[in-house]
Amino acid sequence: MLISLSAFFLVAGAVFFLAGTLGLLRFPDVYTRLHALTKADNLGLGLMVLGLMLQAESLAAAGKLLFIWLLLLAASATAGQLVASWAQGKGIAPWRR
């Protein structure tokens, strides 16, 4: 039961990573691509970490996985902000229909 729940979270995380990649390839401008990539990848990574935490051998290993996920959330938000600020500074306008 625990392994199948872990597998579910791992597969769901992979699906969100795939959705973020598709958003990166399909969306029209840097801002929408950035939004799709950061949101989907953060959720995908969270689901994968949850799936791996269920398989962790100790509470310390699960805590380390959680800590890594939190660090990557902060890094992703910072990188997204930097890319968006750079694009705005270069005068790249958001896509309008």
C-alpha cells in the first residue's frame, strides 16, 4: 500500500514536470513561460519529494528531503523574479492578444 502511494506521488510529480515543460515550449512570451515553469515544477518537485519521503528509511532522511524541497522553492522564486526583472529591464513587453 505504501509503495503504491509513493509511486502515485512520483508519477503525479512527473506529470507536473511534463506540464511545466510543455508550458515552456508552448507559451508565447517569457513571462507566461516563467509562470508555467515555476508553478508546475514546484508542485511536481513537492509531489516527488512526498513520494520519496514515504520510502525514506528514517525521519532524518525524510526531513532532509523536505529541507531540500524548501530550499529549491526559495531558489525557484528568486530565479523567477530575477528573470522577470531582467526581461522587464530589457523592455520585453508581456504578450497581449
